[in-house]
Amino acid sequence: MNSSSQSSPAEARPGWRHAFFSDSVRFVLAPVILLLSGLFTANFVISGSFTWPGTSRTLALTLTVLILSREFVYKEQLSRNESPGRAWSAVLYSCVLPYVIGVLVMVALWAL
């Protein structure tokens, strides 16, 4: 038996780093970013100070959030051979739900 026939644990599980990264984006990074962007967007809308710098920041944030959701959650689920319905469920769970929670928290804070 030579040393080239033995495989390391990393070689035995191909793609484990990719799976870890994509799961950490889906379950940690995306929900945190979407929660904070929901807070920021709701604060901007409720405050009523619609200046051009604030509006452009909010539009840029919204575009960034849409790209994050599509590229790093939806497409990643499709690349794992999930059905489009399951990929949209992942977007709903990881992106839409935290965004709505962020908006609701800001509305509740403004109502106090």
C-alpha cells in the first residue's frame, strides 16, 4: 500500500468547504444583513426625510439585498440540485422573513 492510495479527510468529502460557506451565508450572513437592511429601510420611510443622499443609499441597499438574495441564496440552492420551489423557499426563509422582521421591529420602535 503506497501513500498515494490513502486519502485525507478533506479529499474524502469533496466540497465540504463550499457547503460550509454556502450554509453560513444562507443561515447567518444573509439573515443578519437582511434584518439590518429592513431596519434601515423602514427607518428611512418612516422618518420622512426624503433627501437625495438618503434615497440613493436606500436604493443602493435595496439593489444590493436583491443581488445577495438571488446570487448567494437562490442560485446556490439551484446549484445543489434543489428544485426551484425549494430554492424560493430558502430565499423566503433566509431573506424575506428577516427583512420583514426588521421592518416590523422598526415600526414597533417608532410606535413607542
